Amino acid sequence: MVAAVFASGLRSCFSFFLILLFALPVTAVWPAPKNFTKGTSVLYIHHALQITYNGEPLPYTHGYRPRELTSKEVVQAGVSRALGSIFDSKFVPWKLHKPGSRFEPDVDQGLKWLSKLEIVQTAEDRPSAFKPLAGEVDESYSLTVSAEGAAKLTAASSIGILRGLETFSQLFYQHSTGTFWYTPYAPVAVEDAPRFPHRGVLMDTARHFFPVDDILRTIDAMAWNKLNRLHIHVTDSQSWPLVLPSMPEVSAKGAYHPSQTYSPADIDDIQRYGAARGVEVYFEIDMPGHIGVVALSHPELIVAYNELPYHWWCAQPPCGAFKLNSSAVDAFLERLFDDLLPRVAPYAAYFHTGGDELNKNDSMLDDGVRSNSSEVLQPLLQKFIDAQHARVRKAGLTPVVWEEIPLEWNVTIGTDTVVQAWLGGESVKKLTEKGLKVIDSNYNYWYLDCGRGQWLNWDNGAAFQLGFPFNDWCNPTKNWRLVYAHDPVAGLTPEQAALVLGGEVAMWSETIDPTNFDTLLWPRASAAGEVLWSGRIDPATGQNRSQLEAAPRLNEFRERMVLRGVRSSPVQMTFCTQGKPEECEYAP
């Protein structure tokens, strides 16, 4: 009888253990680490966790901000953010479990606590740590959490420590009691490093203006996703929000409104904020096309501004390009770069000079050219690019251009120059065959503004019929599954693939402003983030990670982003997040 009762009790305990084990949420470490193992022991964490950095106490100070860009300050602020995300986000993962299921540990039983977090940086940060060229900073890290309650995070750089702290924070949940935080995954072992050194987001502040707070929030979300480059396309023919102290008239006449400008202090704040989070912010002034707004302050420098019908002169109104054979243009750009580049260089390694979609017809209106012949324009463009890139290099920055400069115009550029490819097809292959470094932004996969319809209006009659059903040029919408399907080095030789620094998702802002930016960027940029950090190959299986494997993790990570203040779109309906992956799988 006693034996039967004992056996029955064992069966009950074992059954409860299985129920609890089955109910455990998926481990939403996003992007997926290179190597990751976990257990099933529960550890609780509290605010009095003992933390050391290279053997010295590092107290947890809520909301700590770095006073300067030093390794210790950056790490201490990173610790504050990581623990703040655990204690403040209130992430009770009920949405990830069947309704009514028992998914939480029993806080009335004996509790085992995480007692210490030991952080070790094994090398000194290089001078370029907070403004690196791609690959200059070692972002790898290792993280262990023992079942007995000791955590250790090791990295060669402070940036690697930031990446590891983000992974550490994603191991924890809040208990529904509201006063306990726990991980059900101890022991944990992570060995991690990025696949690509350049993992970015392009943000367009010219079609719609974005206040500084929106940019800072984007930097925060990028850091959570282990994305490390924010490319701000700061000006275009529509507006010039960038204040230039040496030429205040450019933004005074070119901004949409005096309230919609970025002061030098704003630029400094944005870049410093990013640097402290391992997100390098670099800027683009697109030229010699996409620059028409300068005509409002300096009409003598621009041709084809606001010419109609616009499609003869540019891809998008109000058109406008620099005169390609003008000493006045060169003097203006010398003054512009002397003003701007020394201010952005302390926090960036790159400066983007644009070069996309230059319309040959514009120069037919230029008194110094009067031709749309490539044979006439190419030498002028070569001279123009040479001059601007020399100025960029003189400021200690590396030039970036769009792919048309070397591929369409056959302009010779330096081997240090990085080329951003966006037109898809064979672009990346052609560029790497030339020995050029590449950032991939293939619009077929990674243009996140696409598939949302035209921003142009269409009159009744023939125009209406021509435009119907008013799709945009890059239809369809890039669902996260399509974003996740792209491999920037597919079809390349190993030598060519080595020249691909990584990629950027692009958010052009014709119909995007602060009210809908987050929902359109996230979590689709998260999908690209995992491709760029981890690649899609699962090291455990050697196969591409499927959507069935990725979706539960992305669902959970999306919940974390929302609770941390980013308005990320849902990945799936709650029925799917509370079920099994196969319940929301397409079954033909």
C-alpha cells in the first residue's frame, strides 16, 4: 500500500514535471546565437545581484547613462539597461502558452537565486571601438549561467559585452505575482559572434521628418536586435532638415518648418547615444541628384528643380540636381563638408555621398553642359565623385555610394569605398567581381516601405485607368518571411562573399512618419537582423532555419520589444502564439 502510494506520488510529480517542462516558453534569444544550450532548472534574479567588471564591483544603477564613451561607462550603462529590461518590462509570457496552462514555477517552494554576474573584458577597446569600420570591433561573447546561480559573461570588447547583456536579459520573465523574476533555462551556455560586421537600418528623414526621440528609440530597438549601423538619409529634394552653422540659409529655406530641423547638438546627441549602444550612426547627403531643395537657398547651383512633367527629369518630384560643371557647386560642397564632416567624424567611420538615380536629362538644362550624353557626363561625374570622396577621406571617413556610380556610370572609385546595392538581380555579384566592398539592400527583399500603394494621386479618366490599382513601384509588401528568406551572399564565390560587409533594410518615408514607423520597421527588421547576425543555417542541423522554428522566437521577441516601448507589429494572432507551430502551418 505504502509502495503504491509512493509510486503514485512519483508518477504525479513526474507528470507535473512533464507538464511544466512542456509549458516552458520557447527561448526567444533573438537573433539566434551561434551556439546555445540550456537546461530546465529555475533561477530567480533580484535587484541586489552582485556584479563585477574585470574583478571590480559594478553596482546596478537604474537608468544609468554613460558620462563619457569609455569601456567601463559603456558597460555600466549596458548593465543598467539589461537589468532594467528584466525588472521594468513586466513580461509575463501568458501569450506564449495554452490558456489555463501552468507555465510558471511555484514561488512558494524553495527558491534558488542567481547570486552573481561576473563580466570579463579580455582586451582593451581600440580607439575606433565606438566608430569602427566594419569588422574592426570584435562583437563575439560567451555567456554561462550555472544551475547553482553564477553567471559569467566574457568578451574581447565592451561592444561584445553589450551583445551578451542583451542575450542575458532575454533569458528572464516576470512572474505573474509581480514581485519575482526568473529564468527556467539554467544551466545556460552561449558562444556567439556575428556572421556579418555591417547590420543596418536606413532611415529617411527627408520625405518625412522624425524627431530626435524617434531616432533614439530606433537606436534602442536596433541594439536589442544586435543591429549596429543606422544610416540616416538626412536630406533629399523634398527637404533639408540639417542645420549647417556656416550656411544657415540652407535649412532655413529648405526645411519643411523651423521645428523640423536637426541642430548640431541634435546630431551629436544622436551619434553619442548610438555609440554607447554599439550602434554607429552615419549620414548620407545624396548627390549629385536628389538634391533639388538646395535651389530654395542657392538656385544658381541646381538644374531641373521642380520641372514638369517630373518623370522626364527624375524618379520623384520635385527633382533637381547639382550642375556637374560648376566651380560654384564645388565651392558650396567644400564649405558644406568643412562644416559637417568634422562634427560627425568623432562618432562615425563612414559618410554616404549618394549617387543613385541621376537623370541624364537634367544636364540638358545646365548652361555649362547642355547634353544628356553619357560620354559627355561620365568624365564630369568622375571628377565630381573624386572631389567629394577626397573631402570625405580628408576628414578621416570612408566614402559610401549607391551602386549606380560604379555600375551604371562606370565611375572609378577607391577600393576603400563601400557600395550600397539596391537594384537586386546581379548587382552584388557584379560589384564584388570588381573587387568592391558591398552593403546589400536588395529592394526585392529589404525595402520595407514597399507594397503599400502609391503616394501619387491619379485623376479620373485615362490617368486613373493607367494607375489602377495604384500599386507602388516595388510591390509587393515584404513580409517578415520574405525578409527572412534573403541571403546577401547567395550565388557568390567565397572570394566574392568575403567582400559583402552585410546589409541594411531600408525605410523610405514617402508615406511613413513617426505614427507608423515602428509598426512597419519591426519586427521585419528583426528578421533581417537574424539573417545578418546568425545566418539562416542552424548549426545543430546544418539546414536553413524554417519559419516554423523562427516564428515562435520572433513572436516572443516581439512581445519584449512592445513591453520595452517599441510599437512592433504582431507576427501572428494570439491563437498561434498560444498553440504549437504546426497549428499555424500551411498544409496544402
